[in-house]
Amino acid sequence: MNSITDDVPCVNTETVGTGEVLQEKKFAEKKMSNEKLVEIVQRTINTDKPIMTAQSLEWLKQCGNFLVFARKHDNKLKLARANFCKNRICNMCNWRRSLKLFSQISEIIEEIANRGIKTRYLFLTLTIKNCTGAELDQTINQLNKAFKALLKTNKGNTHNRLAPQVLGYMKAMEITYNVKDNTYHPHIHCILAVRPGYFNAKNYMKHEDIQTLWQQCLNIDYVPQVNVKAIKSNTPKAIAEVAKYPTKITSVYDFPEGMQEDVLYTMASILKGRRLITFGGLFKDVKSELGLADVEKDNNLVNVGDSDEEGQVIEYVRFTWRAGVYVC
């Protein structure tokens, strides 16, 4: 992380000091969550298990302290500049990534439709038994290896009727925490683009069939939970809605003090350098051809791909975080 300022055009004239309160509540909600996170991280800085470095903590503190919006002729505000920390466990930054991912999936699905490629879409959740913090890294590796096996087409393997029907996918890893038994629950959410013929009797796999197949891919002695749903609407937005899971970080703010630090330390350690979102097949090809940025590496969390309606900018309005609200 080189800078807290996103690489966006410099704003020349900003309207400040009017007392206007930003009405977009999501920003305030995420900033309040950010402040809770800062409190937890701060308690670990001088311990043997710091959640992040002192420098990263300073960036975290500043995250979202100011927001500059462009006001158009219709009085609508569009974010033009902000200071985001880009940390993997920051709720503000993860929310911005979720918007970016939503936009990218929408764009990819729309492009597939425009090319006349016939496809249907499945939403698939794949799980494994909960594990301890010490087992989390190995368990995530096991999940990723099993997912590759799930989509690998092997000649003569008539049990896996799914893999030959998959044209492309978006895979996302989500990790939640169970406070009752002090375990972690890594699991996979994915959108699969399948051939329309998948739903024919000879190709279709029932829930129990996919469950058994996933058990074989994991090489485990119990039947894991899976959830598979056909996405009935082929509209880009309907499909992209299910792509927001991986950018969430399990909420620890209601956990007892001490447990908060331990969970966040484990999460931060495991997530460091790990890829949570991957594209494959048709999804990967279209994403590349459209020149879409890597959601996990792109530092520009200001422009998340939301619609940029035409219209002259009347003014730029700067909001600053003060006492629980954004004030101009």
C-alpha cells in the first residue's frame, strides 16, 4: 500500500462549510464500523499478535475521513474522490469492492448475452466442516483443490455430469466464524454459466448427486452441505446480486473483548496474499477482453463501475466525518 489517496483526477473547486449532511447512509454505516475496527486493532499494536502494522493502522483510521462528490444538474451526487485504506479487513473498502464486483459481473453477463451465447446460470455454495484457526489455511487449500476437481472433465467419469456443461464461472471464498464453538467456516460461493442442455434429463444433476460429487472431490468420509439454485432470471443485475459474498468480513463487534482480537488476527493472517475471487472459462475470457481490472488488486475504490450519467458537473462537494456523520 503506497498511498491512501486513490488515483483520480484532482478536484479544483470544492464546496465546503455549508453544514449539509450526506444523506447516503451507507457511507456513515461503514465509517462507524471502521471506527470499531480501529479500536480493536489498536489494542493489539504493542502485543505479540498485532493485527496490522502501525502504519496500516494509521491508514485504517483515515479511511473515509473525507468524501468528495460531483453534483450534477439533477442534484444527484457521484463520488469523485476519497481516501480509502484498501485493507482486506476494512468494511468500508470491502463494501466498495462488492460494488465493483457487482458491476463487473453485470457487465460480463451482458456481454455474453450480446454475443448471442446461449447459457443458463447456477448459484452454487460448497461447504466443508468447520475448523479451528490453526486448521484454516489447510482447509481453504483443500476447498480450492476440490473445486478444481469438481470442474475437471475426466473421460469415462459418468458420475460428473456437471463439469462438461460448465462454460465459465466466478468463484468466491467466504469465511465466517462460529462464536459458540470457536471455529471458522470457510466455504465457496460460485456462479456457474452452464449450457442450456444441462437441464436435460441426461445431463442434469440432482442436489444429492452434486452433494456426493463434492464429497468425492473433497475426499472426506462425511456428506458435506451444498446448496444449488438455478438463477431463473438471466438479467445481468439479478445474476450479479449473488456475487457480493466474498467481500464481507464476519462481524466481530458483538464478540467478547479478547475474542475480537483473536478472530481478526486469524482472519488478517489467513487473508494476507490470498486470492478470494477467481474467474474461469467464459467469464475469465470475457473479463479479459473487456479490460476489466482485478477487483482484489485495483486500488481505485472510488470508481466502482456504477453508472456515470451524462450531465455537467455543477460543483464538487466535500464531506468530512465528524461526530458520527458526514458534514459539508
